[in-house]
Amino acid sequence: MKQQIEALDAYQVIEKRKISDLNSEGYILKHKKTGAAVTLLLNDDENKVFYIGFRTPPKDSTGVAHILEHSVLCGSKNFPVKDPFIELAKGSLNTFLNAMTYPDKTVYPVASCNDKDFKNLVHVYLDAVFYPNIYQEEKIFRQEGWHYEMEDVEDELSINGVVYNEMKGAFSSPDDVVEREIMNSLYPDITYGLESGGDPDFIPELSYEDFLAFHKKYYHPSNSYIYLYGNMDAAEYLTFIDEQYLSAFDAIKVNSLVGVQTPFAAPKELVKEYSVMEDDSISENTYLTYNVSMGTSLDKKLYIAMDVLDYVLCSAPGALVKQALIDKGIGRDVYSTLENGIYQPYFSVIAKNANSSQKEEFVATIHEVLKKAVSEGLDKKALAAAINYFEFRYREADFGSYPKGLMLGLEALDSWLYDEKAPFMHIEANETYRELKASIATGYFEELIQKYILDNPHKTIMEVKPVQGLTSRKDKALYDKLKAYKETLSPQEKQEIVDKTAALRAYQEEESTKEALETIPLLTREDMKKEAAGYINEVQNVDGTTVLIHDIFTNGISYLNLVFDLKDVPAGLLPYVGILKAVLMMVDTEHFSYSELFNEVNTHTGGIKTVVNTYTNADDLKKYKVTLEIRSKALYEKRDKAMELMKEIILTSRFEDTKRLYEILAEIKSRMQAVMTGAGHSVASIRALSYFSLTAAVSEQISGIPQYRLLEDLLKEFEERKAVLVQNLKDLTQYIFRPENLLVDYTASKESYGGLETAVKNLKADLYTGKVSGESFRPDPVRKNEAFMTAGQVQYVCRAGNFIDKGLPYTGALKVLKVMMGYDYLWNQVRVKGGAYGCMCGFYRNGDGYFVSYRDPNLKKTVDVYEQAAEYIENVKLDERTVTQFIIGAVSELDTPMTPATKGIYSLGGYLTGLSMEKVQKERDELLATTIDELRGLGRYIRAFMENECLCVVGNGEKIKESEDMFMHVEQLFRNN
């Protein structure tokens, strides 16, 4: 392979060498004719990755880079279908398929384990970026970007568009607003001072001509970054890329440099705003931020050292700056932001739920703590723990469902985009970690604080203040502006908007021709793997305790999971399980303060975390198991130390420090609020499901709106309720951490098993015993049909129900229906025509089903789409090719490559649910055998779950009030505390 690559005439080899840290062969190439930059990481990973990226610095905040990212995937020269992205999503075995807009770059990545499929993906994506249909079809720009909308000359004029609505959603999250304003404040004169995603106030200023000009300028091979990773014949791919695409272009000079912000002569102070509802309090709702620009991303040592500093100063429990601010009552939640994926990285300290009057004390406290840290030195153990934590993550390289090669490739751009000879700078990090360990004793980290934080004039002190009803006022201003604009239009101009609206709708409803669809490469059913992924379970018994072992190669890492059944937890205590989960590891224990404990964990392990899960019995759907799981990962030789620390956490955590408990509750509430604002679709769906589903009702108590309400009430009445809170947490530990509730789950190679039985016996001997009493929680689901109002500009609309209760059995064909709904009917009706950013659905083994929209400008219109879904399915016209597409998409979702850790979790899930491999294989067989008639027949499943008439909406207060008659109850999502 090496000789083949070196022999390619089209490319110049700049560098080739062994990347030992990644067990890969690395190449840096340049395409001779165009100057396209190419990086290869070749190894034995079957999950192959390709991307092409472009440096795309915007000159304004119209979102041109973002709109273009969407639009080039709407058809191209060789693949003239209207939405090849969706054709691939529903008909390929991809393990990743997306595109991303960053502040200074746009990246188009794909990944697949199937060679044939991977080649197809590479081909379609290259055609999309170089030969998109945007030049032939202006409606693509209007659909994905923005357009005036009016179905009749008498109608009100409005603005719609996918990116327009997506960014209205993004601008609705206060935390997102703060993050955006921080970057803008530090780099006001360059690209980073603009909004690459698009500011909804400015998106309508983008013209079609400027949109095309942006593509012409930046989407050229001379401005491209091409990346290939994994086990492949790289020479074959490089030849294809050259012959089919790059060779057709000549080199041009593209001025895409990001530019460098001139350092400030002195710190700047700014005030910005975000919206809250009319009757929300503005007291203790301000964000105070302290922001510094720190060098460049081409400083290899600083790149990781910033992570270490972030840990020690702000991210770890009890971290110096964080704790000092909390102790002074400056913000209920103190956190940090570190952005090192741009040329000029920055670091921010943020106090959330503070007051403007605290700004001077906020700054003074940060300076006081940092000066002391510099003069007295940082805690060496905290520094060592931080370095170990990040090094463990680097070596483990477990990115969950995201392909390892993708994450490495994106990180490569943190240096490659600014130095074409340095793609490996940050992904080859073992030596950097060795340097950082040696630097602990040299004062290096203290020098960084002095240089980049204390003495650095390139900083901003910014407060982001709440403004009551700001969203409503902006909506009213836009309404007035559009109304006034309409009044300036002639009858002919009004009719032109109506005609364009109708033409866009007709374009959206027009199906691609059979000939166009067949240009998209497609695998066959024969290309699909027939066998379902098996469990790897070995059941052992240690003195009556089940030890479930997964013999999997883990490269020297043991994954130890203590699974405790919550069957005996009384109803009154169940809501506190969510709090206990969050408090464990965040309070003092017998031998450690909470900050010492965090460092101890990260010194000896790769991390310990707690999760709550529900498992529905596969044979009796009315039975379920709720568990609290304590999960650790550590090197084999540190496994027993991990067990010792887990035991310390679950058995000796001290809850009596009510000041600390208050801090934790305030932080949990703040983080939940941020998640609920940004992921309203999750809030709406779990809430709607809880109206009838036992497991959803339990989950809702522990992690949903009832949990948030409990936090609100506890914080509001903390003095009166703190004694009960402490007692409840103590009682919970004695109900949960008992021998009879324990299952030990262990993932590792067999050579690491020695001593595991002894460790389990020692743990059991110390667990709680004695009588416990109380009636366990038994949910009583009831339909509530609620709407939760926010200051956001968009909606999240969910309808849910159950089909098994109506006598319909689960079938693997429902996985095909999920793909069909998500990438066909819902996609076209809710996203393409409705302008929502996303739409999802699910059909589960327990019979629960749902539809939900994401960043949706509509409410009732979306519900109407859901109501018509069954009829659409029952009458849909499909051919065998299309059904095969849906099947391939379903298999792709099913066969996401698993890491050693996820293989263990998958096997544990099979064990706890009692889901046999026979059933799993039967469902896969049903999926692969799905026919056109069977798909149409699944319309009755949609009718069945829609009969429950369970509706939940999270979103804009004014929009909800307009449709108030649809709900049984309406309230604010976030109450005024």
C-alpha cells in the first residue's frame, strides 16, 4: 500500500511516518494540480471515515456558511435527486452521515464499515460539494435558508426556512446566547465576532447571489481538506478522488485566512441581553463572565494544558475559582467554557444566576484566587489527577456511537486548518502528556495563569442580563416590520410572493423521478448481515450474588458496573433517586473531602459515574426493573482500587453538609434548565409517554419535569426542608445499597478476572442489612395533555401512545417504519414544508410510540401532520427499491459499531430484560423480510398509538396561548423562584 500511494502521480507526498500513538500509518499529501490538502490515517479499523472540509470564514451574520452546508446536500450533477442526504440516510449502512458548520470551517464527514457503501458515500458527498444543484434551482436556497411566505394576498406576510428556524431555536437558549456573545466579545474584528450559523435578525438579508458567490469562492479543491481513515486501499480512493473530481479543476488562490484579532490594549466590559418571560424574575438571573483569549491552537502543549487548567480552576468539584465564587454567593451555578477548536482559543469563567451588582466582586474574587494560586502554587495532586483523566480518555479513545476516526479527524482540523503540515499535532499526544507531567513541578501551570489570565489585556468582562418579554417584543417588532413591508408592496409584488410560495410548495411536493433516484448507489438486501449481534454473557454466582461477565478484549481496561435494583424504594423516596444520583461523588466521604475524592478517582481510574436505567421485561411488559448503577473504568491493575473507591462513595458519603447540598441542587437545577431549553423534544416526548407508560412515568419522576419541580421547591424552601432532604438521602442509601439488590457487571478479558470474586465478597460484607419497609412506587399514568411555555421562539411538539395495548404485537418491521417516517413522511411534511429543523419518531418493544418535532415554527399544523400519518402510510406508493432503502437504513441504525464498553452494556441489557437472542434474531429477520404490503399495514400501528390522544408541547408562550384549547393544562416550564 505504501508504494502505491507514493507512486500516485497526482499527489505529492509531503510526509509519511508511523503514528505509534494511534497504531496507524500517517501521510500528509498535496494534490499537485489544485493544491488540495490530504491527510491519511491508515490502520486496521473497519469503521472507515472520509471527510472533505473547507475553510469558510463568513463576512457577516447572515448564516451563509450554514445555509450552504444544508443546501449543497439537496441534489448535484451526478445525483440529481432533491435530497441525496436523505436518500443516503435511509438507504446506506453509514455509521456516520452529517455535515457541520463551525465558526471558520464547514466539514462533510461520512463513515461506514461496508466497503461498497463507503465508496458510494464518498462519491455522493464529493459530487454534492463540487457540483450542487443550487445554481440550477433557487428554491433550494429559499427552502433551506429563508423565504417570504404568503399563501394568499390577504394573508399576513411571514418568514420561513429550515436554517432560519433552527437558529431561532439556538437563539432561544440563554446558555447558547452567552457562549456566542463570549466569542463575539473577544474577537469583534474578525470571523469569530460573527455568527456563522446565522442570526435570525440578519438571515433575511442574505441574497441568492451572495449565497452562490460564497460557494464559488470557498468550495474549491484549492481551499479543501480531505481526510481518509481506517482499513482501506487508500491508493484506490485517492485515484478516484483525483480522476472523478480534483483533476477537473485548476489551482486558484483562495483568500480564506481567518485573520487574527489584534490583542486588546485593555480589558473591555460589555452588557448583553437574553429573553425571559414577562412574569419571570430578573433577580439572580444574570450571567457574569470573565473571558480571556489564550495563544493559538498551534501551541501543542498549551492545547492540552488548557484542559488541565480548566479542570483545576473550574470544572472539578471544589475547583479553586468555582468554589470561591460559590462560597461568596456569586451565582448558583459556576462553570467554565474552553474553546480550543478555533485559531485563537479562549477560556471563560461563568457565574450563572448571579446579579449585576456582583460584577466587581466576581472579578475581584477571580483575581484574588488566581494570585494566591500563582504565589503559593497549584495543588500538585489536582494537576496530576487532571492530566491522568485526560490521558486516560485519549488512550481509551471511546467516543460512544461516534466513530473514532471521525473524532480524530475533526481534532486534526484544530491544527491542520491553520498549518497544512500539522494535521497530526494534537492527535499524537503521548509525548505532550509526558511533558505536562514533568511540568507539574516546574511552575509551568502557574506561569500560564499569570500570562494568559491575570496579566492578559485581551479579555472581556461581560454580563448577560435577563429582559422580560424580549422574545415577545422582538416577535412584535418583526410582525410590524413585515406588515409595514407588505404595505409598501404593489399588488403585483404581493402576488409574486404568493406565486413563489405556491411554487416552493409545489417543488417540495414534487417527487424525484425514478431515473434520478436510481442514480443514488444502493446496496441490496443480500449485502445486509443476516445475524443479529449476540450477547457475550457468562453468569457466575458469588455467595448468592449474580456476577455477569463479558469476556471482551478491552486493551487492558476493566469496566466494572455495580447494578442496584430499586425495587424496595418507597414511593415517597423515589423522586429523590435523581438527586442521590447527582450527589454521589460530589459530597465528602469518610476518607476524602469531595474535591479530594474527585482527584483520587481521576488519579487511579478513568472515571466513576452514576446512571439510572429502566429495563422492561421482554416476556411480561407490565414488569420492569429500575436500577441505580455505579460505573467505573480503570486499568486492570487499578480495578480493585476502583472497587474500593466505589464502595467509599456508596457507603460513606456524608450528606450532613447542607451548604454543600444547596450548592449541588442549584447546579443540578441550572444544568437541567439548560438541557430542557436546548432539548425540548426530549422533555415533550418523555412527558407525553408518561401519560400512559409505566417505565416513562418512573423515568419522569427521576429525571423529568417532576424532578425539576422538586429541585425548584427544595431550593425555594431549603431551610425548612433541608433536614428532611438529608434524611431522605441517608434512607435511600440503606434501601438501595444492599446485598439482595446487587448485580455485578464486568467487561474485560479473562486474564483480568483474578481477585474479582474476593472483591465482590468484600463489597457485599459491607453493604447495608436489616429490615426496610414502605410501599414501593407504583406509577398510575393518566393523560394530562400539557403545554409548557418558555421564552423560546420555537416549539417541540409530541404525540404519543401505545399500540400493544390495542392488541398489536411488536415486529421488527417497525424499525423500517421508523426510518420511513423519519426520512420520508415526517421529514417532508414537518421539516421540508413546515420549516422545522428536525423530526423524530420511535416504536418500542413495549408498544410505546411517539412523533416529536424539533425547533419547529408550527404547533397545530404539526399535530395535523401527525394525524394524517396513518392514512399516508396505508396509501403510500412504494417500489421494491424504496423499501430496500428503508431496510438498509434500519439495519444501519441497528448495527452501529460497538466499543468494548457498549458491547458489555448491550449484553447486560439483554440479561436484565430477559430478551432472548431468539427474539432478537426473529426481529431482525422480520426487518430484513419487510414487504411493501407489510409496511402499508403498519398504518394501523400509528392509528393505534394515536388513539391515546396524548399531546405535550414545549415552546413559545404566545404560540401556545394561541392554541390553548388543545391542552388540558398550560403552565410555564420554568417557574419564578
